[in-house]
Amino acid sequence: KITEMCIPSNGEIVPADHACPGEIVILADDTLKLNDILGNEKLLPHKTWIDNPMPLLRTTVEPQKPEQREALLNALAEIADTDPL
């Protein structure tokens, strides 16, 4: 049961007694984790999970000098290995 809830409003955190779908709320609960579901899960809209979704953004990275290519590839590989997403 939720006993206390706040919302961001005009740059401040203010107490609230309700929230609408899509609003950001702040709950004082140490047991909640990212993506936890509040409420009846059966009543929530469901989206199908895609194992390999197409990226929304793409970028091109290239070294300023050809001799920097190996260092750049090593740095990108390190980022890819440590990035949780």
C-alpha cells in the first residue's frame, strides 16, 4: 500500500494524493526497483518485447588521424563491454 507520494512541480517536490497515467511520482520506499509495477498488472497495457530492436540513433565515429584507429577501436570495445545497455 502506498502511504506517501510526491510529484515534481515547478522545480520543487510537493506532496500529492493521486497521480495520472504517465506522470512521474516519487515514492518513499526502499524496496522498489526500476521497472517495478504498481497496481494491477493485468489492467496495464502490454508491449511485445523485441529481442533485437532497431537502434533509434546511429552515429559514425572515426579517428582524426589514421594512426589513432587502433586506439579508437580499443576504446569503443571497452565501452561496449562495460555499457549495461
